[in-house]
Amino acid sequence: MGDILGLGVTHYPPLIGLDQNMAGILKTVLRDPGLPAKYRDPANWPEQLRREWGSDEGKTAAAAHRAELVRHFRHARNVLDEFRPDLVIIWGDDQHENFVDDIIPPFCIHAYDAIETKHRQRDQSENIWGEGPDTAFRYTGHREAGKYLARRLLEQGVDMSYSYKPLHHSLAHAFLNTLVYMDYDRVGFRYPVLPFQVNCYGRKVISQRGYRASLGHPLTDEQLDPPSPTPKRCMEVGAATVRAMRESPWRTALIASSSWSHAFLVDKHYQLYPDLAADRRLYETLRTGDYDSWRKTSLAAVEESGQQELLNWFCLAGAMEELGRKPDECEFVEAWAFNSNKCFAVFQA
Ligand SMILES: [Fe+2]
């Protein structure tokens, strides 16, 4: 029987860049002509946002945010190394990268033999590690485990997609960033990887290319795409995944990778800061293992709070509920000026 480790992390793109650019998404929103003039003035912002923005457009607060995230990533890496997985499954979203207009699967297992990839164009400038745009990242895939998992999911009534090679992008940033952050000290990451795509962006995956819409020009229902899978369905898929991997020969680490509420998806805050209240509520139910509250969360609520990417975490929550586990450790990392709140969780084997 395969032991299972559960981890929750983030793939927050600005961590690749320099601290002075960490508030870059906020700066983009501030340049949006649709932003009411009143909100261009920090004096009209919530106090915590103003404090992080400070007198240097967030640079000082960014250093502290980085330090906290890196501390969590180093810890997660230690936990992973102690577990010695045969296989690392990552639940991550595809933001109009590998999957574009020709197909959007609700879920897809990338059963690759090997992975060779580079940072996205927009993440390539001023890399904190000094890595240039040609830097290639190579990982071992696990086609055999991917085929096994797809089969076992299909047998459980989950109509699972799979692929043996990339379509439009060698690896979506949700997966690559997770791998490079889990190897923040660049000692190497040798565990075989099985990326498990979740269509988190749903209505906004093609219409907004998995990103933001200009303020003042929200897309109409007709312009938006069909929705993502529901939170409840993601939990069912997570539970079915854990049943499959528990019966497999492989020690499996299950990693959910995403930040929580994303400011650029929260129009009620003019995209300036994330939905802290919604994240805190959900965090509290994660901490206490109240998975029923997770299951009852509607997709509409997820979308309204800019928590689309949390569907990756719903997969993990369903998996851990199936194992009867609460988090052994979890911590909520609040951020106002840096687009998203983050959460880190460890569910020991
Ligand atoms: Fe993402």
C-alpha cells in the first residue's frame, strides 16, 4: 500500500522576480483607466494595504513576504525529503498555457516520461536566481503512474483525461513554479512528477486567458466560457485519487498548488486586494478539518471571492478527508499589496 503525504503550497509568480516588482499586479490595476479616481490615492485604501504599499511601493513589505514564503517552502521541502516519495502529484491550474482554444479539459493528468521547460515569457525578466530566458528545467515524469491513476479514476466513475505529451506549453507555470519554489535553494528536484491539471479558471480561462479583465469592462455572460468543475466535484476527484494511490505501489506526495483569493479576480475590491474575509473563513474550516463546509462552498462563492485557483486545494481537501486527516500544520499568510493570500499546509503520512 502506498503511503500518502499531503502538502498545500502556492505557485505565486512574483516570487520569481525581484522584491521591487512584487506589487506589479497592483501597479497594473492602478494603471487601469477603469479604476475610479478615488482609489488611485492610497489615502482611500484600507489601512493594511496602505501599510504594505508604504513609501516604496511595497518593496520593504515584499522582502518580508518573500522571507515568510521561502521559510514555508524550505519547510515543505524538508517534509517532502523526509517522506521520500516515489512520486509527486501536483494539482495545478492551466492559465491559457498548455490548454487554449482547441481544448479545455476539466481535469487532465500529464503522464509524461520527462519534462523539459522554461519560465513563461512574462516571468523571465529580472529573475531572483539570475536565470535567463533560456534556462531549461528538467524533471522526471511518471507515465506508468499517470496511466495507472487515469485508469483507476475511470474505474471509479471519474471521466479522466490524460496526455502523454504537452499540447501548447511544456508545463504550465502552476507546476513549474511549484517545482522551482520547492527547490528554492537549487539543490535539485529528483522526484518523479505527475502534473494533474484542474480547470480552475472556468468561465475566465479562454475569455480572460486565465487572468484579469479591465475594470469598467467586465465580460458579459455571453462572452464568458463554460464554468470549471464545482468545488464538490474537485473534492470527489481528490478522494478518488487518494483511493487509487493508496492501493498503488508508490509512496505518493499530493501537492495542491495555488494562492487563495486573487485580487485581480475580486472586482468588488476594484482588484486592489484579495478577499481576506472569505479566505479567513475557509482557512478556519481547513484548520479544524471541517470538510463539510468546503463541500458546501458554491462555485459562485468561489468566483465572487476570486478563489478560482483554490479548486486545486479542494482536490487536496477531498483527498485528506478520505484519509480522515486534518492538517498537522497549516498557516495562513495574509497579503494586501501582493495580489493574493497564501496558505501552507502539511498532512503527514
Ligand atoms: Fe495559477
